[in-house]
Amino acid sequence: MLGKTHFITGVALGSFAISHNVLEPTLVNWAVIVIGSLIPDIDKCGSIASDKIIIPFYLLFKHRGFTHSIVGGACLMMIVQLFLKNSEIAFLIGFSAHIVPDWLTSHGIKIFWPFSDMKKAPLTFPTGSTFEYVFSFAMSIFTLINISKMVSI
Ligand SMILES: [Zn+2]
């Protein structure tokens, strides 16, 4: 999926968690959600995440491998926790907002890296397809619904 789709999916899931009191509505939580939703693509040259980091991780990892796996997610979460304590739930929300949509694409992900090949959903769609834009639009509407719940409290 495109970076902007990961971003809006993270914001949508984060707004749902905050509107249901799973997370505190802090700037740190929002930052960790956004980081979690974008950071798996540090393994892709030209992605939003790799453009923000000096170290070219895309030379070390194959795209949609380690950083898109359970092992990679745990490692990334530990790194985030070095800088931001009590950020596990926010990171999991953001990371899930990246991994699940990538699993839905026709390329799939190596969720069980290093023990398996690419895994993808039974029904998939190409990155950048019309379906992805419809998905992003739905996530935007979902975000607005959740924000309206937060404002009315
Ligand atoms: Zn990805």
C-alpha cells in the first residue's frame, strides 16, 4: 500500500482506540501510532519512512520481509520503547495499520519471517489500485466518525 494509506489507516485505528478509551489522547501516542504505521517501509527506497532516516535500511532488508514480520515488529517496538516509554499499545495499533493492509495486497508480506515465504490474504488487490483509494476514503470517514465521538464527550 501507499504511505498515505498506511498513515490514514493508523490515524483511523488510533482515533478508534482513543474514542473508546483504550489510549490516552496524547501527542506522544499519536506520534507513536504514525511512526508505527510508516516505519515498516524503511526497507523500501523512496518510502516516507526511508526518506526520513539517514541509515539506508533498504540496503539491509528485502522489502516486505523482516520489517513486515512479527519478529521485526517486536524489534521495532523495542527500539521505539527506548525513546518513548509506555508506547506498546500505540505502536501495535500503528504497526497493525501497516501490516494488515500490506497483507491484503497482491504482493503480500513475510509475516513469519524468517520461517516462511510471502503470505497474502485470500482476496487481494494491487497497490495504488482503485480499491486502495476507496479503502483510504473509508478510513477517512471512519476517522471523522471517531473524532466526532471524541468531541461530543
Ligand atoms: Zn509496507
